[in-house]
Amino acid sequence: MFHKIYLLAFFLLSVMLSTTTAMAQAIPVELIKSEQGWQLLRDGKPYFIRGAGGSAGLKKLAAAGANSIRTWGSNDLDELLDEAHSLGLSVTIGIWLGHERHGFDYNDEAQVKAQFENARQAVLRYKDHPALLLWGVGNEMEGFDAGDNPSIWKAVNDIASMIKQLDPLHPTMTVTAEIGGERISSLKKFGTSIDIHGINSYGGSASIAERYRAAGAEKPFVLTEFGPPGSWEVAKNEWGAVSELTSTEKGLQYKRSYQQGVLSAPGIALGSYAFTWGYKMEATATWFGMFLPDGASLSSVDVMTEMWTGKPPSNLAPVAKPLFVSGDSQLEPGTELLVLNDVKDPEGGELKVLWALRRESDDYVTGGDYRAMIPDIDEAIVESRTDQVRIRMPETPGAYRLFMYAYDDAGKAATANVPLLVKGEARIAMPFVVYEDSFEGMPWIPSGWMGAHEHLELDGKHT
């Protein structure tokens, strides 16, 4: 009896081990070139990337017709990879590389060596996972100028060469901020082990394929980030604020970018990743992000669902037009203002509209670094309806922005906003953080004032 139990246990253990091994078996991905151009093959079959950047709501992503996600880093991806694979989604695993603007020094041998080792460990950990599609070696690590630092490109290529030795079953890609400067020539010269050029492009995404060919690029590309024009790409008004598209207008930008920048370039475009499948505070609370913090989806999700599946969802997000300021956008402190709103539900249903006035962030730089959410000024909303809102501007001079959020009963939403100004000498908003312990989400630890507080003085103008 003992031997029978032992044999049964041994058999079950063998089955479990064989199952685990099968689950951990890599799916080979090839990059081939034919008379028709470049193409990805996954498990021997043609594979065109229909993806989004971000990891929030993978079930919704799969249901929308996507087949892939992209990460920017490689820390603790086991659960994400398992979930993606269970939903039929592949994953481009990003290996985060240091940015000089964050203090990384590519001439520092110790830093570069440690970064290389971190990348090697990530490859060893995930190379056999069946969800893996590509290795994304770095994201905008070349900076925002010419992008031609040989030290950076050598470090990128060294990691890509290492990946090819450890994992010959998955191609390598590096991702740059657009294609200007010396990015394409640097990749040609130094990126001999990079198979694919990943390109983050926003305002210029519709023309990216045309410009890429004209620049003499030879590698295939993936549009690794696209969406509305970036805040750094649009004009500023007379007090320096930028105008943001409504969520409906942004949906049209996604469609144009995908059709003209990706689908129009067979043989060179291997697919794309829409940005971003989730929520992100950058420039404003609604500039990027295909969802709101509460999970409501915006028009861009509807558009990409149609692009990926060939048909739109049965229920569409509300349609929003730009807000109309009834009066001057530059006001005296404490002035009341009426703002008109035109938003409708395509299905004719009732909409719930929420309003919020917030201080302007004044931070329109590129890079996508973590930014904290700016709180609402609750007392600013005097009276609100679906089609209009009456607000009272704060007494404190400076730039502000009025946000409109419209929700239908199916979990979909629309957004619009407008910049406003309270006249007078702008003051630094208080409390002003000199040192703070928690900067969740930042890729570095900020420096701060740690002592000698007796030497800090206010000049009387900042309250």
C-alpha cells in the first residue's frame, strides 16, 4: 500500500512539473524580411501588434480587440505576464535605462555595469515566459536634444547584444522620443544588435511613417506611444497656458494616428501601442489617459476598439464640445463666471456632469515623470447643471483650469476643460513642500532641505 501511494505521489508530482515546464515554455518570435517588407512571426504565424501601453484593466483590453501590452520596466512582472498570457495578450517587456536628466551618468562605469546586470537578471527571469513578445531596451534614454551621445547608444547596444546571447527567441527594440536629431543615424551606427526602432510620437504620429522613410531608416518600427498632441506641442495663450482637446477630439486623433501612421505603412510598421491604457496625471488631470481614475473609459477606447476589431462598441462614450466661457477668461479676484457646456450621449441617455476648478500645474515639460494630482477648489462651484456652471474665482491671483466630466450610465465618460486666469501678481501656492518623505511613482529620490530651517524666510509676497 505504501509503495502504491508513493508511486501515485510521484506520478502527480511529475505531471505538475511537466505542466509547469510547459507553461514556462517560450513562444518563439521572429523578425523576417521578404519582398513585401518586414514582418513579425509569433509561433510561426504573422503577428501585427495591436497594443496599448499600461497594465490597468487587461480584461478590458483583450475585450477591446487588442493583442499586446507594453511595460516600461521589468520589476515584478510575474503576475502581469501570467494574466496577460491567460487573456491571449503578449507583452513587450521594457528594460528601464537611466536618463541623464535624472542624474544617470553613462560615463560612470559602475552605474553602467550595474544597469547592465539588472537587465541581465530581468532577461534570465522572464525569457521563457510564453507571454513575452519583444525586449524594449530603454525608453527615451537618449534625452530630448540631438540624442547622439555615443556612450548611451553603446550601453543600449551592449544590453541588446547580451539579450541576443541569452534569448535568441525574442527580438530587441529600443524606444526613442520621436525621430529628430541624430536618433536614426545613431541607431544605424551604434545599434547593431537592435532589431526594431520603437518610436514615441504624439503630434507627429500621423506622419511618422513618411518621415521615418525620408530620414533613411532601415529598421522596421513600432509606434510605441501615440495619442493626443503633447502639451509641449501646442501653442500657449497670453499667460502661458495650453489648450487641451476634449476627449472626443482626442479620440479622432487616435484614429488618425493609427490609420495614417501605422496602417498606411505595411512592410515597415509592425504595429503600435496606444498611450495610455489607464490614467495619468501629466500637464493636466486629463491630458493623457484613456480612462479616468474611477475606471470610466473615454472616446479613445471606443476608437481603438473599432480600429482593432473593425466595429465600434454598441455603447459609445459621451460626445463633448469645447467649453464656452461667457465673458473674459482673465478675471479679477473673486469674480463670478458662467461657462457653457455642450455634451451629449450618443444613445440619448441622461448624463451626470461633474465640475472641478483646480490651480494650473504650469508643468508642460516632456518626459512623463510622476506628478501629484492637484486638489479641487471646492468652494469655487457656485451652481452647476449639465449644460453650464457658475463659478467664483479664487482671491489668489494665478492660473487655474476648469474641468468638466460627463458620465453615462454604462461606465463611459467625456472630458473638457478651459484655462482661466485671476489677475494680479501670481504667488507660490501654499503649503510649499521643501522636503517630503513620499514621492510615490518617481524613478528617483528628490533632494530636499533637511535642516537649518531657521534660515528660511518668506518675503511677504507668498501666502
